Amino acid sequence: MCPARDTGVALVMTRLDTKAMNLFLAELAQAVAPGAHAVVLMDKAGWHIAGDLVIPANLTPVFLPPYSPELNPIERLWLYLGSKKSALNQVGISQTLPDPHPRSPDDPTHRSP
């Protein structure tokens, strides 16, 4: 996102993995103004730190410290969506939303849908 140029990049993908992240970074790198450099804020999800992740030369990753959800914008989205879940249930939308905090079936706090 570049407020000065009123531009941004977003991709809708069906998966989150290193291949998808490489596609996103390549798209983002093309959107950066010629001669400019961009900082990409990331947590340390597996696909952000994978050995085969390709970081274009005009991008620099900056990693969030561990256990800092208050600094991660996507965590705010999950919090907002969670607060709206009952309203979304009433209109049948929530079934299409991913669980922001999935649990293993072996986890004692796991609840079946």
C-alpha cells in the first residue's frame, strides 16, 4: 500500500503457502514505483520464512516480534469477524469464513462444528 500514490496490491488465493507468498511478493514488487523500495511487514508464518521464499530486490521483509497479535493487522480482522459471527450466522455467511484459531481434534478445547 502506498498512500502517496493511492495504490495497493491484493490477491485472492485459495491457499496460504510459500508458492502463494511468492506470487504475492512478485505482484507487490511490480507495483512498487521504479527506483523505490518497499517494506513488507510479516509475522513468522511458515510461508514467510521458508527457504524457497523469493524476496524481490525492491522489497525488504520486517518481521513482527513473536506473540504480538496487537501489531498484526490480520489479527484485528479476525477479532472483528469474530465479533460479527452471530450476525453472520443469521444470514448464513459464517460457514464460508475460515476459523481464525483452528484447533486440533486432539486439543481438549476443540469443539466440533
